[in-house]
Amino acid sequence: MRFASFTVATALLLSTGLAQAQDQAVRRMAPFDFQGRYLVTLSDADMLASAYVDGRLGPREGRDALGIIRLGGDPQALRVVETPASNSVAGPPVALATTPDGRFAFVVETFRQRPDGPELSQTFRDLRHGDRLRAFDLSDPSAPRLVQEVQLAERPDAVSVASDGTLVAVTFHPAGAGARTPLALIPLSNGRLGEPTYPEVPGWRLGDRLIHAEFHPARRVLALVNETAASVDFIEVAGDGGAPRLQRWGGTVRIEKAPYMARFTPDGRHLIVNNLFWGADVEGQWNEAPRGSVNTIRLEAGRAADGQPRHALVSRAMTGVSPEGLAVSPDGRFVVTTNLERSFLPYGDPRITWFSSVT
């Protein structure tokens, strides 16, 4: 996207610009029963897409925000209601998570908003690491409210909420606190966050980037995505209150290069991971990355000799270039990636694509 504000949405809306005859034909072929009440979005007002390459933030356009789009009624009348929420697009699109009932949203602050001062001199390197987790009450989608702010370790990357709504997991970048403490667990009760704890992660190699920790949809199991090692581990969270205990649940599953985030299928039987194929061995690290992929891991595909579950890599599919976004349909039939292609290159770069794509 070629905007100063980069928005991550939790769902996609069908275009309403079809002619009436086309619209009727589409409805006959693919009846659409959208059950969502609203879309929840994040907007980073500091970043131009090209700042990843040339470091230039561009002119300030507003403030970072959490946005709510209420659904229902005339699609032409859809509007965004915003409230300030410091966040950053510099990381996977998992800086936002909601409780299972949709009442509360949680936003991690990977980077703080840019400092005040002469904006022409400000670059991506001028952004300071964030250290906050903010809770927003969405019970009235037309007036989202900040209800709590918790200080965390430095430079959180991702946030996820347990399926029972009682625990929040946050990961940290190794350029911040992640080299010492890659994971925080925060108890949650009626939308109220408790004190963060930073448990030791069994088998984790400090210095690797735990880029995303995603809760299973039915049990207290976290899928830990290791960007550095291109692998996934599964950890079971035991205990309540302020002293959760982590124990490995099955072995490590090797996947493809530069994984970015993970989503479970609704039935909890499979984990889907997107892979960007970025790296130091790629010219420009990401400018010339090839097409990406998604991998499917089947949980409990068998049993190991020690009786532990054996998880298995069972499938892959190719995507567009830089598939940063990942979603699984509520019925578990479709996986979608949103691909940057090379739309983030500076305007003068001959390799730029004037489009992104969906796979």
C-alpha cells in the first residue's frame, strides 16, 4: 500500500461496485452470509511503505489509531470510528487481538509514534521502541474506549488471546527485550489485565526471534513461530494466576524460510504459517525476494517414541511475493494471504509494482 497510514483489517468485504446483473449472478454462484458485527483495524500514521527500504518516514498524517467499522445496513454508508492507539506496521500484522466475545481489543506498541520536531529529518531509525499493551472496550462499537494500559518489556512484536479469554500472550523482538525474555503472559479477567510474567520457554534458544505466539482455538496451547530457525514449536500453558508453567507439547516442526505469522484452522487440527523467503542471502534481503508460501502443520499426526504427540508438515502452496497477511475462513475451507509484491519500493525504483495481491 502506498499510504502513510497502513491499515490491517480482520476481515474482507466484497466489492459493491458490480452492475445489478453481475451482482445477481455473483449471488447465485456464491451466496454470502457475512456474520461479522464490525471490522477492527489498526493504522500506523508514521510509516510510508518505502521506509523499509530508504528509511524516510514522509510527512505526518494524523496519529496512530484503532478503527472500528460497524457492519450492517447500506454498504455505501460504512464509516470508520477511530480512537488513538500507538502501534507500528514494522512487524507481522498481529499487533492486534480481540477477546473471543469481541468485547475487548488489545494493541501492542512495537514502536512509539515519531517524536515531535523537524519532520524532514526524521527517519525510521528515529522511532523509539515501544513497551505498552493497551486494552480497548468495544462494547459500543461507535465509541471504542481505552480502558487500560500495561507496561511491558521493550519492543513487543505480537499479541494473542486464549480461547477461554483468561490469558494474553505477547512476544518480543530480539533487538528489544526478546534476546532475554521472548514471551510474556498476562492474566485477563473480565477484560482487566493483570501483571505480566516472563516465563522461561522450554527449549527456546535465546536470540532467536519469536515472531508470533498464537493460541489454539480450544486448548491452552501456544504455537511459537521461530523466524530465525524457520520452525514451529508447541507449548502447553499450565497453572493459573501469576505463575503459569510452560511445557513442550510435541516436537519442533521445520518449515520454510522467514515465517511471519500463524493461524489455526477453526477445528484446531491444523496450523497454517506464511513464509516470506526474506534473508541476508537474498539481494536486498526483501527487495528481490521470490514468491512466498504457506505451510500446513497437522497437529497430533501420530505419537513419538516417548508418547508425546508428533506434529507433521503435510502441505505447502505458493503465494505472491511477500505474503505478510494470513487469514483462514471461519468454515475452514479457505486460506488467504495478502501479498505486498514489491509495492513498498521507493517511487523511483524500476522494480516497483503498482499493485499488491491476494492469494
